[in-house]
Amino acid sequence: MDLVIRDARVIDGTGGASYRADVGLDGGRIAAIRREGDGGPRLGARRTLHAHGLALSPGFIDMHAHSDLALLRDPDHSAKAAQGVTLEVLGQDGLSYAPVDDRTLTEVRRAITGWNGDGSDIDFDWRTVGEYLDRLDRQGIAVNAAYLVPQGTVRMYATGWDDRPATPAELTRMKQLVAEGMEQGAVGMSSGLTYTPGMYADDAELTELCRVVARYDGYYCPHHRSYGAGALAAYEEMVTLTRNAGCALHLAHATMNFGVNKGKAPDLLSLLDKALDEGADISLDTYPYTPGCTTLVAMLPSWASEGGPEAVLARLRDDESAEKIRHHMEVVGADGCHGVPIEWDTIEISGVSDPGMASCVGKTIAESAAQRGEAPWVTARRLLINDNLGSTILQHVGHEENVRAIMRHRVHTGGSDGILQGYKPHPRAYGTFPHYLGHYARDLGVLSLEECVAHLTSRPAARLRLPDRGLVREGYRADLVLFDPDTVAAGSTFEAPRTLPVGIPHVFVDGRFVIEDGRRTDVLAGRSVRRTA
């Protein structure tokens, strides 16, 4: 065999008790497992790695990643590889870079500059989902990647940025684009229903698209219409919609945020349990932190974004329109801010596109406004205009009791929602998976270590319909992590968000070291993981 890992504490991903074993790898797969006490000769290989009791688990699956361009831009990709992530699911929140035509590509690059940069350093030599996945394979990537067809991009392609129902012809075109994406290997479809233009779709339109996804045994992954005011009704809308469509549902970053939802996670879990008990196919992911992260422009009311980025900037530059936006955000509660009047002391600038605006990073809008002696909206409006809508934010609106309750649920999985852009990104991008293992499993005991590993491995593999990933089992892919249960921890903090984790010395993708003795190798063993018929 290629490699034998000796004396590992195998946490196999089932959630069951761990056991000591030697594990042999060959040809990118787990070739043999010899448990402690089994008879027979010891496993032999060309190379031996002594684990000395370190935990050996399946590689972690990041169910909500924003590495769509980062995988191409940064072959190292230690942000995820060093956490033990061996597979990321891209195309999230309804906005990504395929399928597109030339116009749509230009517009979507502009719309999500705050998530992924403007892409000026990327050769966009693809237009379809299949071509994007081919590009990942051709270039070589650090970890594996699956893809969701982004519904907002599809709507942008077919209807533009208008806030109106799609015509029959436009709906037919959207269904065709989703079908083509699924046929080319996408595992499902995502939406961002607080982001334009995807949020302009009504339930009837989304149901029709979900029916297409269901035909290919994919799943629908919505960032639904509110995580604040009316959050429970927004969750219920997604449950009802997907059941009507006969489509599996995976709820993205399933949180209950803002003051109106403090302590209300049990209400959400009761809703989900009822649907599950009735036969619904539902899963969810969360990140183990209370603040969220998105773009500043996403806070605006949806009507202010109709027509696309240039129309937004025109409205912001017009005093009368800007005052209407301010009133909607501060008094009424914009749908972009989940129906809750914005609190500027919870909005911290985490990144800017224009280096000249870097002095704003690390401060809340309220703090920057106070330093200037002006109203917070004046500061926010200036930043939006001068930074060309490219600013990212941390939004401090979560509740710890909700985070813990949801991560215990029977269909919970882990997703970083990691935005790698910005001077001060959310630490979840570099720390989600060790934070689960070290803080929530070991230190707090919210989950046992075995349960936690199952949440991060076999559960997401089952949602993705992957028959040979997510478990330490003979014949399975050798995507594996060796970590120290006593020391594993996120290194990233809000003060130093790009610090790598500790306690994860070895990570394997396809049986090859991508992290060895705590250091990134030059191996690019990742490939696209495509839905199969």
C-alpha cells in the first residue's frame, strides 16, 4: 500500500464509539483497516505514519463555502485545508459565476465583489457550470469542490434586475439553465432571498425551479427571506415550498438572529421536527459563531437595488432617493436587513475594495460616524458610494443560546459561510471546523467528539449523495484528517482572523498529504465532485 497510519484513534464518522486501528491507504482510497486486537499480520506499506493515538476522522465537508474564485486565485488555500476541510460546496446564496453570458458575468462580478473580489486576477474562460468545474479540474485545486446552481444568477441571466414576475418564456429559460447545470454536475440549487435579483422570485417561480432540481435528485439550499423579523414564517415558507415541489431542502446558515429571535431556536427546531416526522427531507448547516458576515449594500431595501449596481449608486447619489433609503432602513426595517430597523452599532466594516477606505475597517458605522461628528447614515452612504458597493461587514446580531441549540439538532451539519475577502474577515473562514471540535465539543460538551465529527462528515456526505465519502471505511475515498482532540482549536479570532488552527498536523485529499506536520504541501489533489446520474 502507499501509506499505513499506525495506532490511530479512529472516529469513523458514524457517531459511534471510537477505536484504535492501523489504516492503510492505496490509490487514493482506504484499502484496509486493522483494529487493535485483530489477528493476522500487520499492514505493510511503502511509508508508515505513526499517529500515536491522534484522532483519525473523515475529511470535513464545508456545506457553505464562498471559495468560488479563491480556489483558482490561491492554490495554497490553507484557510480551508489547514482546518481539515477536504470538500467545499460552492455556488452559495444564489450568486456565483456560472451559468452566465458575457453580460451576466460582468454584472455578477460587480454584485459580489465584497464576497470574492472583482475577479480582475482571474481568467473567466468558462460560461457554463460544466466549464467552471472543468476549469477547477484542469487547474488543480487544494481541496475537492461541489457546486450549486445559483438561482439569483440564473434569474439575472434570464430576466435582468427587474423586480417583477418572470414571463412564461423567461421561466422556461430559467428551468432550462437549472437543468443544464444539474446535467453538468451541480448537486443542487441555491438562493439568496435577501439578495437581488434572486429575491424578486415568488414562491411559484421557485417551486418550478425546485421541481427541476428534484428530477435530478438534487437539493435546494436557500438563504431564505428573513433571519430577523418573520424568520420562523420564512423557514416555514421554504419547508412548504420544497414539499410541494418534491425537492430535498438544506437550510443555509440556519440561524435565528436579532433581538426579536433571542431564545427562539426551539421554535425553529419544533417546526423542522414536525416536517421531518411527516417525511420531509430536510437538513441544515450553521457556523459556530454569533456574528454574521455579508456586504454593506445587502442591507439596503430591495427596491433600491432594482436595475443593478449602477442604479443603486445613482439612487445613493440622489439626495431624495437616499433619504427614502435611510428612512426605510432606520425606521421601517428593510428587507435587506431582514425586516429589522438597522442598528448601526452592530454593523462593523470588515473589508473594503478601495484601499483608501481602509481606515473604516474594524470600526462600526456608529463609531466611524461619531469620530466624524455626523449621522451614521451619512457615513454609510459615503462608504457605499466611495467604495463602489464593495464593502463587507460583520453584523453582530446573533445569540449564543440559539447557536448551541441548533447545532445539537439531528439534521445539523457544519458550514463556514467563509468570506475570504477583506482586511478583517470573519474568523469563521479560517476557524469553523476546529472551533466546533475544540470549543463546542471538547470544552463545552455541547456535542460529544464522535457526534461532532459525524455532523461534519457523514451527514453532509449523505446530503450530497456521496456513496464513498464521509466515513472511515474500507473502499472509501482517502480524504482524512489526523487531529489532536486535546489541543485542536481555531487560531483565528476577530482581532487576528487569518491565524491558522492548531492541533491538526495532517490532512489527506485523495490519499495525499495536503497538510503534513502542520505545513501546507504543494499537492493539488482536489477535484470537482459532480452529481452522478
